[in-house]
Amino acid sequence: MWRGGLSERRTAPLGREAAPKPASAVYQEYRMQWFRDCCAAERG
């Protein structure tokens, strides 16, 4: 049985394929990208 930490579970291999990202992780990445773009526009 695989016993990785929480940060490693995202990238735990399933056979030969990588584990798919949960929808919440994709949404969170989109939000962070939007936030960074917003801050960059205010700075310059």
C-alpha cells in the first residue's frame, strides 16, 4: 500500500498514468492566475 504525504497524493502514480487533478485544484489555479494578473495591472 502506498503511504505518501498529502502533498504527494496529487502526483501519486496510478499504474502508468499520473493521477488526474481534482476539479477544485484546477479552479484554484485559475483563481490564483486571475489574482496575479489583477495585481500586475495595478502595479504597472
